[in-house]
Amino acid sequence: MALIVQKYGGTSVGNPERIKNVAARVAQYRERGDRLVVVVSAMSGVTDNLIKLARAIMPLPSEREMDMLLATGEQTTIALTAMALHALGIPAESLTGAQAGIVTDGVHTKAKIQNITPKKVHALLDGGHVVIVAGFQGQTAEGQITTLGRGGSDLTAIALAAALKADLCQIYTDVDGVFTADPRIVPDARKLDEIAYDELLELAGTGAKVMQLRSVEFAKKFGVIFEVRSSLNDNPGTIVKEETKSMEDVVIRGVSLDKNQAKITIIGLSDRPGMAARVFTALADAAVNVDMIIQNISHGSGAPTTDLSFTVDKSELLKAQKVIEGLKKELGYKQVIANESIGKLSIVGVGMRSHSGVAARMFETLAREGINIDMISTSEIKISVVIEIAKAETAMRAVHAAFLG
Ligand code: ASP
Ligand code: MG
């Protein structure tokens, strides 16, 4: 008799039929004698629509009110899922994040889980219930509703699996597992049987929409082995776990493309100590996540200046621009330019540690396609380039063919 945490994403609960399918699958596991905690996302499109609604009211709504709004998406799904189980004669009860004992810090719209006291979850399980938990949300110690950042239901599931010491954690989605690339862009992409936490972290951090980044970090930290699999069939998925020796034999595990970044360039920033510190401290204070950074020497007469470029999430572009504009008087730069037409293409694999010439092969492939590289960044197991968005998908197919074809 295993304790299983299952998480169903937005498309897996996207309509009443799908929700009934989730209930049927839960019923199957229950018949085997397993105890189940089911974490659900908002129905697909719901969170996006709520965000649109908010933006129709004002461009930069209060983040506390955003959390109040967005938490309703998952609250709808937990109730419907519990009802679908009741319809099958299965005792089930839904819990909000707060009721499930998920306590977070107070950083609205991307709160961090501080601790979980799943007393109610245990009590319901002991009473023979299936427990349905709203993903993506928690509550501060002061009782404010918070959300965990987009895709945060994954984190709810992984964190609950850790807190409950679950025997198994399954992340159900609309694809068969983690692929070498997004099959919608790269038709040759293949499903992986296994992947290391670090590889999935890099892929998730570079645009592959398999899982929320923080949930994978959390799983790595607490050693939660989980499976990513489809809710639409019974195929085995991809197991995500600590790296093993044999994983290094493969040079590249996957290719990802992030079209959700924007580039900000500060032109004519005076070239003296402390300037970069000032810019990035101000961004950090506003809780803007900066990804790639590049600094160029400006040519011109007079005091030396530089151009500083960095990328942020498109959703944080407005906020980042506001922060930088607020520094104009103090820093006295010339101009700020924002560019939303960029794509960040990355290759990822623990095999990079033991194979050489990987970057050269990637750049040659792009050169052959006539694609200009705008920014480059690397880590031990990843190489990323920023390129023009119009050519990004072509570039992705070419790079996938070069390494994984
Ligand atoms: N509903 C939230 C979102 O769309 C959380 C999730 O789906 O995991 O980001
Ligand atoms: Mg989702």
C-alpha cells in the first residue's frame, strides 16, 4: 500500500471530461490499495485569462490582489475533481493550499514555501479519503494568500511528496515525458527514459516548459524522485533523479528554446566601479530575475562609457524598465532600449563535462544556417545563445539534428 502524490496540470483537467478521466485514474490506483494525494492546477487557460482580466483593469496591479485572484483558478479545479470522485462513489475532500498546511513567505506572486504542516492531509488519508490539494498556492504565517510563481503546482506536488514522505510522485501532463526538444517545434524529438535533476533544471531554466524550475530544485534538494508522464495514456514517462555515471555517455540530453525573454540595453552607462552593482541591486530589490548579462565597451569621445545588456522575463519587462528609468538621474546613462524579439536557444547535458568541442559544434551549426549570435552564456552543462526570434525555431531544429539527430 503506497502513498502516492499525483499532480495533474492544466490540460489534464482542462474540461469536465478530462477531470472525470483524472478521477477514473485515481480510482484505479485506489483499487490497488494505494493512498492518494492529488494536486491539481487551474484548468488550462484559466490563469492566463485571470491575468488578462487584471491587466484590463490596470497594467501593474497590486501583487497581493493578483494572488487573491489567481488562487481562484486552482480552487475551482479542486472542487470539481472532488465531485468527480464522489460521482464514482469515492470519498474525497478538497483542500486549499492553506488548508493543506502550506506556509510561505510573503513575496506575492512568487512566494517560497517555508514549511508544510499537513495535519489535515494526514487526517483525511487516515479517514480513507482521497485528498485533493490546490496547487500553486499557500498562505503566509499572517494568513495572506500567496502563489508560488507560474507553474507552481509542480512545486506543491514535489513539496507535499517530500513532507508526506510519499513512496511515489507522479507529474501528469499532456506529453509523454521529458523530450530531447519540444516535439511541436522539432518533429524528430524523442522521449527520454531518464534525466538528471541538473539537466532538467537547465532545460526548465532555459525555456523547456516541462516543469517549474523551483520544483525541480526542490526535488533535487530533498531527493524526491519523480516521474513526468501523460494523463492521456498509460505509457511510462521520464524518471527524474540524481545523475548516474552512464548519463555522461550522452553528449547532449536536450535542446530548449525560450521565447519568453526580453532584452534591455542601457546605452552610455558611465564606465566606473559600482555601476553594474547599482543597476542589478535595484532590479533585485524589485524582485526582477535577471538571466543573461553582457557588457560592451562603447566607442566615443569623452569619459569612458559601456553598454550593458541583460535579459529578463517578458512578464517583468515593464517592471524592469521602470526600475532602470528610475535610475536615470543618478546614473546619467544615455538611453534604454527594450527588445522583445529574441529567443534563447540552449543545449544541455551532463556529458558536456567529459566531451570537448561542444560549443564549437553548436556555433558552426548556427553559422551554417546564417544565424547571428547576439549573446552567449555557458555553465558546466549548458550553452545558451540569444538569437533573433524569427530564426529561433529553424535554429533549434538544426542544433537538434546536429547533436541528437
Ligand atoms: N495555474 C498556475 C499557472 O498556470 C499554476 C500551475 O498551473 O502550475 O501557472
Ligand atoms: Mg500549468
